[in-house]
Amino acid sequence: MSLTTLDPRTALVAIDLQNGIVAMPTQPYPGAEVVSRTAALADAFRAHGLPVVLVRVSFAADWADAVPGRTEHQPRGLAFPEGWDIVVDELSGHPGDIHVTKHNWSAFHGTDLDVQLRRRGITQIVLAGIATSIGVESTARDAYAHGYHVTLATDAMADADPGAHENSVRRIFPRLGESGTSAEILELLGKTHA
């Protein structure tokens, strides 16, 4: 893990920190810790006038907007509790934040995230969220493919599968960007935007 720099126009992108997902058991950090660290990052980004993007995943009750491909694990037909797809209170309530609703793993596919970032001159994103190996990794892969510099806040993300989290952090993320703790990112943010 090594961080070198944050571009002057960097955005925080928080993946799926919503009621139903944060409530699930995750490792190596519980959802509440991921939310707390992400909220600290979001507060710092806002204080420096940098964008905060809150991404949530949601599906219609009949799953009509879900990805149609055949997989061995088909969640179709699951009923979600009311409010499962609402962004957690700790991150909500900031009118300047960008809100993105996705129906896929990646926050880029089928959304206006790339347009929102490019209109603001963003060249780098810092990623946090749940689940490391699904929404976060998919978004990191697409961000890299779109030409963004990618920074991964590895203690502000977690997964239901600790092995999958570890694989993403150790094997995949070094190929897509730079990783560091939320404290290291906050320190670098303070130096970059002093």
C-alpha cells in the first residue's frame, strides 16, 4: 500500500453505503466502521470543496431493471425490506453531494457518473464502500478503464467474504491504483489542499 498524491480535482465515491447493505455482516470491518471512516472522508472532501458521490444500488420490486444474464447465483425474487436502498443517515443531508443509482455492480455502467465527474473536471477518485469485491472493485476497474486515477481507502471498505476482500486489496487493487487507509488519505488531502 502506497499513496503518492491526490490530484487537485479528486472526488470521493462511496459505494452502496445504504441501510440494507450496511446492516449485513462484513469483514474485516463491520458496516458501522466503514460508514464512520467514509463519513470522515466525506466531511474532509466537502470542507475542501471537492465532490462527494453517494452511490446506491436499487431494483424495481419486479426486478425488471436488474441485469438479465444467467448466473449460478440468482437473487431475483428476493423481497427487500422498506428503505433498504436509502443511503445511511451519516452520509445523507448534504445538498451539494452527487447521487447515483445503479442497477449493476459498477457505478459507471448504465449511470451518468462519468458525465458528472468529467463536468466537474475530476481526474481522480477515492473509493470506499461495501462490498469490496463487488461494487467497489467493479467501479475501480471501470474508473481505471475510463482513465481516472484511482485511490482505494482500504479500511473504509468491507465484504461479506473475507477472502474476497483480501483478494481485491492484495491482488486486484494494486493493478488499478493506489491504496491507503482513510487516515493516510485524509493526511494527503490536507497537504494537497492546504
